[in-house]
Amino acid sequence: MGARVSNAPTPTGAEQLALTELVQPARVDRVTDLVGATPLVRLHQIERDHQLDQLDGGPAVELWAKCEFANPAGSVKDRPALRIIQDALARGDLAGKRLIDSTSGNTGIAYSMVGAALGVPITLVMPENVSAPRKQVTSAYGTELIYSDPMEGSDGAIVLARELVDRHPDRYYYPNQYANPSNPLAHYEGTAPEIWQQTRGRVTHFVTGIGTSGTIVGTSRRLHELGRDAGREVTCVAMQPDDGMHGLEGLKHLPSSLVPEIYDPTVLDDTIWMPTEEGWDMAERVAEVEGLFVGHSSGANVAAAVRVARELRAARQPGVVVTILCDRGDRYFVPLEWEREYVW
């Protein structure tokens, strides 16, 4: 059989170079170099669900979500975990010590990934009732786990971590993600400029939930600055669960919680109070119609962004509303047991 002959024109040198630049995958020295530069995706069907697209000649409101689950350890917490450890290493704070911190899950997984990649031993304190996948994933990285009282939530984990550091100051370095300026700085220098670039400076509103508050504080602070430099305002809206006994894992109801030291309400323009059911329902809807299988805190973020977008639509104002997809939904599933040997 003779060779196939193609009638397609041969790409020019410039076209070949452009194609190479387009499809060449990233090549990095270590996995931590993949943190950040996450995609931004438009939620077209959610827009249609709530009639945010152009109707009756009025302006459209765009709804965009930043896919932080695309970070190598699977969540938005990769950014602060990496920045906290890098800054601690640069100062020499980790010399001869283990890093210990409290976490409800995602930060712990991020710490574990970064620690494994950079050779930093990690100990985590978490409520005993956090989801089984989070316990199993952190353990897979070789992390030491210590459990706090499940009835005391994330605040109980904070208290126990502090007690352990007081008892063993020579063993542990305690970065305290709730008070560490490296946490919001990771978003100030990373998340916010990425959103600005990806929307070509068109973002009008940023909406996300409060956990440690690093994401909302750091991103909002920088977006306000970028907006003012461009001669306009970017509105930044926080979302909180509407009750202390909520079911939105990773989020804080500040009126009933220890308020993080890095929390800065002056960078926020408004707060939305979110019922658990609304967040869960939206997470299911985003999976069904957008193909994005995300966790319930992400669903709550999208639900809050929809509220903001609907207000804009009702006022017949255009908008580009951006929110955060914190992690994947499979993080909340109980996985199959991983066995070293199988009997067939």
C-alpha cells in the first residue's frame, strides 16, 4: 500500500511555532510549580437557569467560576499552603521541626502534598468527623494525624493544635493558617491577578465563602486595587453559612466561631448568608448541567454568585461575576479500600 498523500497545506514556520506554543504541556521541576494558574470557566447553563443572558434587550450578566480544584492537591488551599511553607523555609522556621496546623481537610491535604514534595514533615490536627477521604488522602502522603473533639468543630482543632505546640515547642512549628499573612498574600499575588487577566479586566463582582478568610481577603484586597487603577470599582462579596450548625464543610459562620486574625472586613462590600440546602442543591445542579462535579462549599459559592447576578439583572445592569470552585465533589465520597495485595 502506498503512502497516504495529504492535501492539507504545510504550516509555515510561524504557524508551527504558534501551534507548538499552544499545545506544549507544562514541564516543571516539581509538582509544587503547578500550583496556581487555574482555569476560569463560564457557567452558561446556570446563567440560563436564572435568565441572566440577554432578554428583552437588556444587558447580560456573565457568571464565571475559577477552577481551583485544578491545583495539584485538588483545592484552593494549595495556594496558601505552598506560600506558608515557602515563607517559613526562607525564614528558617522549619529547621529541625515538624509543621503542625489545624485543618478541616483541604488545607491539610495541601500541606501534605507540599510537605512531601519539599521534604517537610507534617502533623495535622483535625476534627474526628471530617470526611473519610480527607483522612485517607492526607495519610497517603505520610502525614501524622491527630484528631480533636468532633463536637468542637474547627475551633476545637485550633485549640488542640495550640496546646500541642505549647507542650512541645522544640518539636513543632505552628504557622497558624488563620493568622498567617502568607495565607491572604498567596491570593493577593496569585488568584486576584489571574482573575483580572482572565476576564481581561472586565470583572465587576467577586464572590466567595469564608473559611480561614484568606481567599476572600487577599483576592478582594488586590481586585479593589486593580479596579481603582483602571478607574472603576470591583465589588467583593463574602458568603457565610446562615447558621452555626451548618453542613457546608470548610466554611465558617463567624458569629459563632473564632474569627480568624487575617479576616479584614474593610475589604468587603457585602455579606451573603447561605442556607446549607441551597449550597447542596446548587452543587448538584452545577454537576448536572455544567459537568463540574464540585463540593458543597463550591455549590454555595455559585449560589451566592447567582444571587449577586440576579440583583444586577433585576436592576438591568451588566456584570461579570466571578466565584471560586474550591474542590471536587469526589473528595466527599468514601473511596474503596486500597489494599496492597489482592486475592483473585
